[in-house]
Amino acid sequence: MVYVHLAEGFEEVEATTIVDLLRRAEIEVKTVSIMDDKLVTGAHGMSLQADLLFEEADYDTCEMIVLPGGMPGALHLKNHDDLGEIIMEFGMTGKNLAAICAAPMVLDARGALNHKTATIYPGMQDELHMASYIDCGVVEDGNIITSKGPAYAIDFALAIVEKIKGKSASDEVAQGLLYRGMI
């Protein structure tokens, strides 16, 4: 199970692309609202109905936590103490974590990027205190995948698919999308 977390002000392109591509790869994925309601509004006014409230999620069955960026969505994720505790636990036990756009700062704030290489939305490099910043679209370092922002949402989602199901599954999804160089 993969949980994609939603908070008011999330980046819609990132959240919907991740969920869509994981479902195309037949990976079980659920959206999780950290707000008081399952209906969560993104940074550009698009509202999504989450599958679960945070309190309903079973992190014992969760294989990967995914954090879309967007503002102020990433700040809400960063300030959610219960989610932060789970991120710290995932980081300490080597379970998979992925964050895009502004959201790598959430992983960094909870210690998950300690001694890791990561990327983040341009201009937010100062939010990475524990990680070594690299200016790259998608960065994978061990159990962590980070990405720069909305333009890299497909690459980021394909990296998640590859991490969970392997390169052939990622390539198959990319081919089905007619993604660059795959046709």
C-alpha cells in the first residue's frame, strides 16, 4: 500500500499524476487527508476527495509514504506532528519515502534526509539542512526519492513505480503514456 498525503494547498499536478501512474501500474494506492475533512482543496482551487482521513490510515501495511508539494500544503504536512512521527519511524527503519516540490523539506525536518542526497523546488535549497542538495529533476538515494516540482511529476511517479515493481513495470506505464522516448 502506498499513501499519498493531501493537505490544503497541495500541488494538484503532482498529487493526481502520482496516483494515476501508480494505479496504471496496479500498485495499491490511497490518498490520505491530514485535514479534518476528506475533501481537500489544492493550491490552484481543485478539490480532491481523499480515500482516507489520517486517523483511518494503517501505516503498518504502508509500503511507502508519498508527499506532494505545493504551498501551503507542504507547510501543513511539515507541521503535522503525527505524520512527522511516522516519517521519522520510516526513515529510521529504512521504509520508503518520496517527496516532490517543496515537500522534501518535510522529510528533512523529520531527519529522514540525514546523510542523503536530495533535490527540492528551486530557491528552497536552504530548507535542506540534513541532505546534500543536488540540482536534478529526480533523485533516488536508498529508500528516499525526491523531485524538483510539477514538471517532473511523471518522472517522479515512474521512479516510485520502478522502486516498488521494477523497471519493466515503470517502462510499461511510460510506454502506455507515450512518454518521451518510449514509443
